[in-house]
Amino acid sequence: MIRHPAFTVEPWAVRERHLDLRVLAQTESVFTLSNGHIGLRGNLDEGEPNGEPGTYLNGFYEGRPLPYAEAGYGYPESGQTVVNVTNGKVIRLLVGDEPFDLRYGTLHRHERVLDLRAGTLTRTAHWSSPTGAPVRIRSTRLVSFTHRAVAAILYEVEAVDRPLRVAVQSELIANETQTYAGGDPRAGAPLQAPLVAEENVPSSEGTAIMVHRTRTSGLRVAAGMCHEIDGPDGTLVEAQGTDDVSRVTVATRLTPGQTLRLVKFFSYGWSAQRSRAALHDQVAGALASARLDGWDGLYADQRRFLDDFWQGADVEVEGDPEVQQAVRFGLFHLLQSAARLEERAIPAKGLTGSGYDGHAFWDTEIFVLPVLTYTHPTAVADALSWRRTTIPLARARARQLGLHGAAFPWRTIHGEECSGYWPAGAAAFHINADIAHAVIQYVDASQDMSFERQTGLPLLVETARLWCALGHHDAAGRYRIDGVTGPDEYTAVVDDNAYTNLMAQRNLRAAAEAAARHPEQAKRLQVTAEETRRWCDAAEAMSVPYDERLGVHQQCEGFTEHALWDFAATGAGQYPLLLHFPYFDLYRKQVVKQADLVLAMHLRGDAFTADQKSRNFAYYEALTVRDSSLSACTQAVIAAEVGHLELAYRYLGEAALMDLEDLEKNTVDGVHMASLAGAWIALVAGFGGMRAGHGRLCFAPSLPADITRLAFRLRYRGSLLSVVATREATSYRLLHGPPLALTHHGEQIHLDRTEITRLNPQRPAPEQEIHQPPGREPARRHQPPATAAAE
Amino acid sequence: MIRHPAFTVEPWAVRERHLDLRVLAQTESVFTLSNGHIGLRGNLDEGEPNGEPGTYLNGFYEGRPLPYAEAGYGYPESGQTVVNVTNGKVIRLLVGDEPFDLRYGTLHRHERVLDLRAGTLTRTAHWSSPTGAPVRIRSTRLVSFTHRAVAAILYEVEAVDRPLRVAVQSELIANETQTYAGGDPRAGAPLQAPLVAEENVPSSEGTAIMVHRTRTSGLRVAAGMCHEIDGPDGTLVEAQGTDDVSRVTVATRLTPGQTLRLVKFFSYGWSAQRSRAALHDQVAGALASARLDGWDGLYADQRRFLDDFWQGADVEVEGDPEVQQAVRFGLFHLLQSAARLEERAIPAKGLTGSGYDGHAFWDTEIFVLPVLTYTHPTAVADALSWRRTTIPLARARARQLGLHGAAFPWRTIHGEECSGYWPAGAAAFHINADIAHAVIQYVDASQDMSFERQTGLPLLVETARLWCALGHHDAAGRYRIDGVTGPDEYTAVVDDNAYTNLMAQRNLRAAAEAAARHPEQAKRLQVTAEETRRWCDAAEAMSVPYDERLGVHQQCEGFTEHALWDFAATGAGQYPLLLHFPYFDLYRKQVVKQADLVLAMHLRGDAFTADQKSRNFAYYEALTVRDSSLSACTQAVIAAEVGHLELAYRYLGEAALMDLEDLEKNTVDGVHMASLAGAWIALVAGFGGMRAGHGRLCFAPSLPADITRLAFRLRYRGSLLSVVATREATSYRLLHGPPLALTHHGEQIHLDRTEITRLNPQRPAPEQEIHQPPGREPARRHQPPATAAAE
């Protein structure tokens, strides 16, 4: 059941064999190239048709007023929206006197391939113009992992069976027209012509540099391009420019079989502070540096970079070629979102679309960073350093809210709170414990004490201070955190959300421990013994609500006493519920948008007994509708832990195929970075049973029927580990680095250079019957042959 | 401590002895004349200076989009804002060649008097123009209680010591310029030029009629004026008009002592359906009818109407002249807001200002109608009939929210929900029980069975259906109503709000009883025996949360377990809290904006023991900051009931003087109709101990030290009752109508033509110590001499 009509299943590529304009926008997200600094949606070279044109620079945004029908104290007044900056991807083509446009003429063949090892998007087209002149076009695009500010396109046009006059127009276009359907609050709000021209200097040698700035946020962006042109004698090159367009035109005559070859290098620079001239020069320098390496150099470096990555990150899945492809596709996009962050955020959609206005959420710390921690850890330090740089804004926000410490924003680009609906925004204080969680995991895995001292400790301390301000000891001495919103957005502004409290508990303890490890730095942060004692007291007394009658934990105080959602009366077309029911009704009933208590059981598994996990999972499964993409992978992890392997397998499929099959019908807005991470999480933490902490990696491999072999590699404390699990047994091998302390299904293993193999225990069938709300069961997939196109 | 510098204390008038432009906007609200259909703010005749120009027609509004930073299902997309319609009050004056403007020249004397028995606003001014020409001006304004569509002004100009050339310009002005300071969410959002001209036909006989319509709501308004002019020979009259201005100019020469006398009649008509021509004629007819009675006739009828009213409604307070004045001022404004409603709403500000956009809230049913029920009952039938006409809209809203029955709007002009923040709007479902409460009280007091059948029953049935859809029986069988907001707006979206549940309980029972009384009508509403049984079951099992540890009721489930608000750290300048703290922090702590559980103890006193009332009152007093004007009177009632008479007396003062002393600094936006009603409630229900229901009036008079005698009159079941209480005893006298069943401090009395006097029992000092949040104690007033102006 491949829903995209033309993606084929291959282990190392996403290949589209023919073009379907109806899903063009979705493919643009899937085919995005990015290095974490620049993001280029997979728009066609010629610019049109497009679903949503997209060229993004991490951190580059425009401000916009946030309106309220009824204002309230502390509501953010200014939002931030990612800007579609100057488009450098555009290469238009005139064949004879007709533009190459797929909506006209005859398309004989069209293929696009995202190569996960080469890091390129290649497109080949065989097209005849309306007057019948055939042409072959091949373009290969890359966003360099090794030149942070550079992208490049190799563009080739070949005359087929007759002489052809062709003109290639390579452009930089600012303020592209945006289309917007509207209506879905999860999509972004598009900006119209957000860029004000400051400079446009085309040169006759095929080089152009444009500088623009935004009206409100006052950010400046420079874009530049240069070209290497290889065409027949007599090829003409000329350059033109207006405020918003730079155009280098290459016109030539091709004989049959002859090819015009153009390499376009383009580069970006942006700054809130640097001058027009400085940015101009920055871009010119990056272009010169790219030309020095040339196309072949960039291309070779790209592959080398990815070879290194896959060497330490690859996951092999035997028995399910779709998931095999999907998990690599997901890891590739994760890497793309994070490789060259350099103290910027990882947005929920990476740089693949304008969904959620380009904002970063807790997705980063809870879903994306945990994968990168074990596969590409330098990116984690980068992402958390960005959070560190925003502490002054988060402290100011906390003060505005009458709190202490730092209150990190629920959604933001630059660091200010941009959430316009506080019950599902500002009240979701768990973001602070989520950041702490990412810090704790990264420090455990990297043992990077310099990071902990400079970045981790301030983050842990300021978030611990927030929990001290947010909670209170009640008359019975329990530590309560009232009036906050947990991960489940169908339940808001509640007391003692179990996830929040358990994550805050770990946050408080970790802050005290880190302060003890770095006493001087802690002193500089004004941490006192009295304060750390308060943190430990609060953690010790933390309230976690439990329903004795039902024998299950309550997602929050009183949750299990609410009316059950009337699932029987809810039609299939009424999901996602948030688009068809008011918040007031969702909030007051037992219905769960996404894993909340179940996520707590994953991240704070130590706080639950095995029996509690089973009972809780069964209870919340019956209430969870998965109207969020941040759910299936967590349900997979706990389903696997409590023994429901086939159910876990179905959740794995849903997480992994979210974007390749457009399961939520909004891949058009960008890929779901957290769900892509979720494929890895479901495989490694789910079927691999991987948990980590306190210097130890724990595994409990257990495979579902359809997966015959699962192999993955992890980086931990300077070592590279290979784990290979079959149904029967698991082998652990240290590829390099110092020995590791592991457990295999609870058995402790000291792993040095010897490969160790252990049998996987037979697990009894689980006791609890599991069911989901009617119609919300995860789909059971049919396995197509490995390379077949779907119906 | 009279804070307005120039209002004097008189029993039957509000007199301003000199003008202070700094409080001009406040006096405009206080001096508003209205009959419930037309409202004229007390703007100066000459139009400028003004605080806020205001001419309102009940129900006449313009639509405006309600914006949201993040949209949600079911959010109202269109708001409604009261329109400042064509201003007919304007009479400008040219003295010599200089305009009469109080900001220039010399004002020798200026006095305005709102006469509570005459129903007029009289103004006298003695002014010299900048060139020194003195003039005496006297105007008397009325909005007729007997001609619903008519207002009139008697305007006189007298030359003092020298001959004068004067020109009087009597105008109709549409689209007046509005000023707006902004920032306070409780103020209204002003509209700029909301009226589109359709017709303006001035005539040379001093008559003009203008027709306009709104752009969005599509309502049409006609305004007309005509004049009777009495001046010296040679007086010139001419008329002019543009789209938005009609002007009748009267120019004359006055000798010293000579007076130009002008009577201006003006009239309004509006409709969503009637044509331009029909509205034109409607206004012309009203003007003709007014001229038929003439100024003297209108003036005499006005006094007769008020004599009738005071005959059945007056309250005498001996020992406190300020409260004496204030309670009559309040009753006068209540009458003004409701006398000629004719199936329109009573807005929170009446027709005295644009505060809250001119919307009606629960204020009407819980504070205003209970007073009118016993003083001017026909208005209550009118106001509830308006609710009845909006049932189709309320049913549609309920369906939109996934509910059954009717969900009446939290705030509206026309009937659609206009609340832009659902936790303090749509979630405040108690509005539905509040409407039912008003129905129950009115039917009990009027025994108007035709009203009950036609209006009361549908309202009770549709609201009972809502409670059945909103609540559920939990595992223990209790009936819970989760996720709603009670009266206290510093606590929102909670489970089992005690007030809501107790009011819903009464609503459900009353619906079942009324259906039994009117079986045919009930059948037409599809009420079945099965349905009424469900209503009774829900009522019977209604959950009312109680904290066993503290021995007090919980305002809502879990309320008493929340952290206490840190009052010690809250500065005097940080009230009202909603302007200085985020909702999230207010909601999750024990801090109460306004009487909530205490209001339940007033309206559902039968559900609490005397001991519970004492303990609950003490507990919630310590948490209640009174950031709402809908609180002091209720606190007065319960303080009196539990024996804290001096505290009750202070709350009485706060409720009664809300607008005369501008206690909340927003009388500029209009008077607080509910607080004005609160003066009566605090006196009659508080010190009189009056409760009513099931055909019986109960009294328990008990006066505070400063009130030596309290006398009031009530209408009940066709009888007019006089109650006169002193510290020692209470006399009950039937002024007309059938005998009444009363209780006096629990003793049953059958009252017929004989006056009955009973001693008031000595009550023991209350046990509970009471304290309020620091700095939020109700003020202790100093008693100024009866007629002195304050410092």
C-alpha cells in the first residue's frame, strides 16, 4: 500500500518514476535538500509548476503581529515566520521559442531520484515542446555539507534528433509569489513580498549578488550565483537584473546529441548585524571557495561526508524493504536538518517547508536529538547551544510570567515565545524538562564535560529553577505542578500531568548533580546548597497521580474520572478531532491526541513497574487517536516493551512512512522530522529495546514476525557499537573505541574487542488485551515486492 | 470620601456643581438618559469637548471580524459592536461670532442635575465669550419613557447685560469621530465611520430625516428631528445637509434679558428588514406624535411614569445619605436600561457607553433581572422574551459544540456568541442556568403562567437539555460537569464548579416541573417522560465538591489543593490582576476574582447549612480580590447572612458607589448595571434578608450600625408590599393586592390588610474571623454631611 503513486522502494534512494502534478507539493518536501543552514525544497528547476516554492535559511524570519479577539496579559504580540528567501534554484529553459514547462508539450519520461548516499537530487526529463522539438534534460542538485553556505546544480540540455536553439536562464528570484490554501492551523501563514531590495549587481561573467532585508525583523540576506558554462562555440552569455531578479542567460545552438552543460554555484549569507557590503563579500567569498572545489570536488566531498555518517548511523532492516528505505530516508533528513546548524534551531519541519511557520518545538529535544545523540552527536551540541544562547530571552519570559529561571518558548524561530494560544502553548511547560532531558542524554552519551559545564549546566539550572517556581508542596507534602499542559494537546491546563512531573523530577535531580560536578560554574550561576536542596526536596516529593480503582496511572489529576470520548459517534471524517470539535469538549473528556503517559513510560521507564506499564498501555491505547505525528513511534516503543510486537510493528510502519506515504495529508507543508526520527526510535528503542543512561546501554531485542534481522550502529562514549539482532539471538560488536557496559535483556555484558552473541529470551504472550478507538487502529501493511511501483 | 469632585449628595438627584473636564467621560456615563431603546450619553449639548460621544439604539450593532493568532474549531469569527448612531443631541451655539465652547472664554457657573423623579438632565451655564459677552444657557433633556422612539431637548439662551447676536445650530450628526485610548480589554473596540448614508432630506421648516445603514451587519437606521422655536421677531431659520450632517440654524438678536427658546424633538428607528422609505416614515410619524404632546406633555408623562415606578420600587435608607442617593440612582439606571426593551437585551452597561462592545452577559439574569422582578416586572418578561427569540441561534451553537439543547452566548448583542477567548467565554456555560434562574424567579414572583408556557418553558427545557449533554454520571454514580468555567474568571475550565452544578441542578428540576405544569407545550417541545426522568436523575446525583480536611466546599474539584496566591508579594498597583499576571498563573492558584461559591450560597442557600455558609464565607473571603464589579453585593448578602453586618455594610458601599465614585476607574465606558442593581440586592437581600421562592417571601432584617432605618417596597404575585426595618423591629404592610405568605427570621406570617410588626432577634456575634487579601479589604467610608460637596 504505497500511497504515493510513483515512489519505488529501494534501499538507498527515493525514486519517483513519473511525475504526478497532484502530489507535486508533497514531493517537493520529500525531495528537499538541506544542510541545516540552507534548505531547498525539491521545486522543479524551471520554477513552475510548483506546490510551494521554498528556499529557507535557518534562523531567517520575518516578524508579524499576532492578533487576539480578546487580549490577555503576557500574550506574545509578535510572531515569527520563516521567509522564502531568494530562490537560487531556478534554471529556466527555452527550447526553440517555447518555454520548457511540463504542463505543455509531451513528457516522454521524467524521473527524480533522491540519493541518500550521494546527497543529491537528480532529475532526468525527456520532453518534446508543443511544436515537437525533443530535448533531454538532466540536472543534479546538491546542498553542500562541507560548504555551509553553498548549493550547486549541474544542468545539462541535450538536443535529441534535430538541431535546436536553446536558451538557459539561470536566476536569483526574490519575493516569489506564494500560494496559500488556508484553513489548516498547522500550516504556516505566508508572507507577501517580505524582502526589500538593497542591492543587485549582475556582472557580465555570469555572476550576480543580490542583497535584501526584511521590513520588520530587520534581517539582511545576500544571495549570489556564478556559473561554469560548457557549450558549443558561439554560446552567448549575458546578465540582467531588476530589484528582485538576477538573470544570467546562456543561449546556444545544439546539434543532435550535443549538450549544453551548466554548473551553477549559489550561496547565501544572512545577518541581523552585518552590513550590506559585508554580506555581499561573504557571499562572493563563498562562491569563490565553491568554484575552487568545483562541481566534482563538491560532489565527492558530499559523498565522503555521507559515507562517514552512514558508517556510524546505518540501520539495516531485513524483511521489510519499505521500512528499510524509510528509516534511511528519515536518518538522511535528520542529518540534513542538523548537520550545519551552528547554534540555530531544528524546526519541526527542518528546512523542508513552511509548516508551523518554520518554528522549532519540543519535537527537537524529545524525538530528533535522541536519535542524533547516538548517530551524529556534534549536531546535538549545536542544537542545545542554540537553546543556551536563548537563555536571556527565556529568563525574561519567565519573569514576565511571574516565574523564576528560564521559560523556554513552546514555538519559536529566534527564541521569543510565538505561541498564540496559551493553553496549548505557553502552558506546555514540559518543553523545559524536554530540553533538560536532551542535555542529560547527550552528556551521558558523549561525556562531553566541557559542554556540560558551558551549556548543559546553565540549561539544567535555569529549568530546575522554573520547576521550583511552578510547583508547590501541598498540605500533605506532595510536590504539585498545577495548571500546565502535557504532551497530549487534547487535555490542557491540568494539575499534575504525570509526564511533566516525572520529567521535571529528573530535571531537578540532574541540575543538582551537575551543579555538584561543576561547583565553580554553579557558583557563577548563583546556585546555593539551599537551592539544590529545594530541587531535591521537590523531586523527592513529586506527585504522580494514580487511580487505585482502575489500577492505572492518571495522565493528570482526575483524568480517569472524566467522561469517555464517544468514539462510536465519531466518524472517520472527523479526524483529526481538533478540526471538528471544540477544545472545550476535547479537554474535558478522556481522549488522547498523542502519547503522553505512554511517553513518560518510555523516557522515565524507571518510574513504572512492568505490570504498571502493561496496564497503563492498555488503558491509554483505548483512548489515543494519534492525531499527532508525535505518537506512533512512542506507542511502538512501549507496545514492544510490554510484548505487543505485532502492534509495535504497525506503529513502526506509521511513523516510518508518515511522509513517503503522506499519512497525515500535510507533507506538503514539509516533512515531519520527529516522525522520521520515530522510525529509528521504533526500531532501535522499540525492537532493539535500547535505553541508555548512567554510562550504560541496555538492550532487549525482540523482533516482530516480519523483520528477520535488525542491525544498527550507535556511538556511545567515544565507542562505535554494532548490534545485530535476529529472532533468535543478538550479537554485539565494538567497532572502535573503549569497552562498553551493556545489558542484554537485563544480563550485564562487558563488551571489548570480542563479539558477543546472546540468545533472545522467549517472552510470554502479553496478558492485556489491547484495542484502539474504533477506526484508529494502526494500519496493517501489505508488503509489495522490493522494487515494484504501487497501483 | 466622594471621589468625584463635584457630585453632591441629595436624595433624589445627582447634581454636579461645577465642571471638571478631567472626569467628563465619567459624568457622561452617569448622566446618560435612556429608556432601554434609545440611550443618550450625557454629552454636552454643543458636542465638544467630550469624553466619548454616545448615542445608542438597543440591538443596533455592526459586525467585525474576530482575529485569532491560532484559530480553533468553533471560535466565533464575527464579533458585534454597538454603534454610536446618528447624534441628535447636538445643539451648537454661536455667541456673537464665537462658538460656545467651555475650553475658551470664562465659565462663571455650570451645573448639571440628573433628576431621578423627573427623568431629566438639566444643565445651566453662565458663560462669557473670549470677547467678554455673557450669556445664560439652560437645557433640559429627556428620553421619553412613554414615546419609545423619542427624545427631546428644551434649549434656552438668554442675553445677560448687553444685546447679543446668537446663532443656534441644531444638528443630526452621523459617523462622529471616536477617540480611543486602547489597552484595556474591558473597553469596547470603536468603529470608524460605520454608517453609510442612504438619504438626507432637510426641510426648511426645521425638520430633517437621515437614513444610514451599516456595512457588515446590514442594519438600517433613520434619525429625524423637528423644532419649536420661540425667539424675537426677525429670527431666521434655515436648514442644510450633507451625507452625514443635518443642520437647522436659528439666528437672532437678543436684547438683555431676552431669551431664545428652542424645543428639539428627535426620533430614531432601526431595522434589519424595513426599507429606507418605511424607516423614514416611521421616524416622521414618531416626530409628529411627539409634537402632538409637545414638550410639556412629554415632560409631564415622564414624571408620571416615574412616580408609578417609585411608588412600587423605592428604597429608603436612613443614616446613610450617600447610599440613599446611590440606591435610587441605581434603580433609576436599571429602569432606564429596561423600561422599553421590547424583546431586546439589557447590555452590561445598559445604553450608557460602549464598554464591553455593548454586549449583554449573565449580569442581566443574575443581577439586573432579580431586582426588576420585584420592582418593574414587565421588563423582566421583555428581557427573557429576547432570550426566547434567540433559542434558534443558541440551539445552532450547541450543535456546533457537539451538544444538545441550547447554548446561550456568553456575550452578544444579537444572539450569536461573540466571545473571542473561550476559556472565559464559551466555557462559562453557567449563563444557561443563570437564564433559567431568572425565569424561575420571575415566574414565582409574577405567577404569569402564559409567560411560563410561551417563554419560560422553552428556555428551561433547552437549557436542561444542555446540562444533560454537558454532564455525565461517573463510576460512583455522581453527576459531574467537567471542563467548564464558573463565575470566578480567575479559575477556568474546571471540573464540577459548585455554582454551575447547583444552578444546573435547579435548572434541571425546574424544567421537569414546568414540563409537568404545561404538558401540551412540553409535548410540542418533544419532551418525554424518559427525558424528564434523566433531568431529575442528573439533578439528584449532582456532584458538589467538598474538602473534608478543611471543612469547606470547593469552588471546583481540587480547588483547595492549589497553591495560594502570593498576596503578600502582590502590590496595590497590580490590581486588577488580569492586567498584570497571565491567566495560566491565575487559573492554577487559589485566588478568586469575584463571588463564585459565595454567589452559590446566595442563590442556592438551600444547599448549604448555616455552619457551612460561615466556614465557606470565611475561607473564600481570604481569597477574593474583587477585580470584578459583580462581587461586592453578593459578598454583602452573605456577610449579612452569616452575621458580619459591618463588613456587609462596607460591601454595600462599594456596590452602591461603583459609578458615582468611579471605584474601578472605568465608568468612562458606561455605568456598571449589575453593580447598581447590587445596591438594591445588598440592602434588600443583605440587610433585609429577603429570599423568595415557592410562593413565599422570606425576610430576616438586621441592620448595621450606620443604617437606622431601611424601608423598601416589593411587588410579588400581584401584591405590593412595604417593609420597614429598624434596628429593633420590622413592620410589614400590604399596600394592595391579595394576602402574602411571609417569614420573618423563620417565623411564618400571613399578611393581609393589617400591618404586622415583629422584633428583630438579637444575633450572636459570628464565630469566624474574616479577613480579605491584604489591601483588598472593602473601604470604610466617612459620612460627609448630607449636602456638602467634597474636597
